[in-house]
Amino acid sequence: MENSKKQNSLNNDIHSFEVSELTTSKYINPYRLQFRHNSQKRVWDGIISYPSVSCILYHTERESVILVKQFRPVVYVNQLLESQVSSQNDETNVSKPISQVDWSKVRPDEAFTYELCAGICDKNKSLEETIKEEILEECGFEVNNVQKIRSFRVGVGLIGCLHTIFYAEVNDSMKIGTGGGNQHEGEFIELYEIHKDSIREFLNDESKQKPPGLLYGLMWFLYERESYFKSIN
């Protein structure tokens, strides 16, 4: 039995989906690149996006890792497309208009994902300042020290921007807010704690949707955290 608990609970009423053509966005900029590789002409579609940060947040008193849980619309759309594939041999639905999906096939509450506290670097702030701001906004903790773990490229076939993972420790004395994200920006975030002894079970539970960054972060916590701190002390 997984030893975990929600720290805040939200009423999520998600409905009235409408699809429109994307003409401009403040978050992404799609492009098409043409080039030659070993004399062969190639074409590649990509997306320019912001670098991002995340944090493995460990509550030392409760011996738990604090995650965030939120609705991801693009996960929902992909689930809907996947639900319309009649067999594993069918081609993917990339070319199918999203407007043709049957919105009743998947419930929106199936598209909630478990993630590390994270955010994009879209302000004139350092990576450290950005992740500290996200920790306060999403989780309610004011942290002074964060340790950089690693930077790597994400979405290398489509985006390729940098993502940096940090580690921080918190306790109840550092809790100065409720967290939950910025609801004025459409963020409705639940906090979700996993006791350190239940992380392996959580990792293997495919009923809980998780991005690769969370999988890496929890694996790092289990297998590299101790040696990492020995190396910096």
C-alpha cells in the first residue's frame, strides 16, 4: 500500500472544450528547418520554447517527497486520440483534426499528472530564483538553498531546450503559504506527498501518469542522493 497523501484538495470541474487554430502563442514558436545532411536534403519541424526548471522537494520531518498534481490538457487530447485507435496496428492520429475527437471517450480527471514542482524560465531571473519562486507559488514553502542536480535536453525531437533539476529540503517552519499555483493564470494544483519508503511502488504504478522528469528525479533520490551529498561535502 502506497504511503502517500494529498496536502490540498481541489474541486475540479473541467468541461466545454473548444478547439481553435493556433496562430500565435506567448509560450511556443513553431518553425520548419531545411538543411543538408551527408548531401541529402532534410526537413525538420520544431518548436522554440523556454528553458525550464524543476525541484525534488523533500520534507525532512515527514520523510516525504512533495509532488504536484494537475490537469494537463495535451495529455487529455492524446488520450482521446489514443482511445480512437481501433488496434495496435493502426497509424497514429497525428493527421486527424482534433476537432473530430469524441470528447466523451475519456474523462478529464484521467488526464491529471504527478510531477515535480516546476516552471518555465520566462522572466529575467536566474534558474535558482525561478525555482524558489515556483516552490513558494506551487507548494507554499520559502526555501533559501537549492542544489543543482543536473541539466539536460528535453523533447529532443521537437523542442530540444534545457531543463534543470534542483534538490531542496523543507520542513514545517518554512511553510508560509498554501501553494496551489497561481489561479489567476489558470493554475489549479494539488500537492501530493509520497513517503520515501513508498517511492518504488509509486514509480511502478502506471495508473498514475508521470513525465520522464519525475521518474528521473525519484530515481535520483533513491539511488544517487546519498552519494551526491558525500561528493559535495
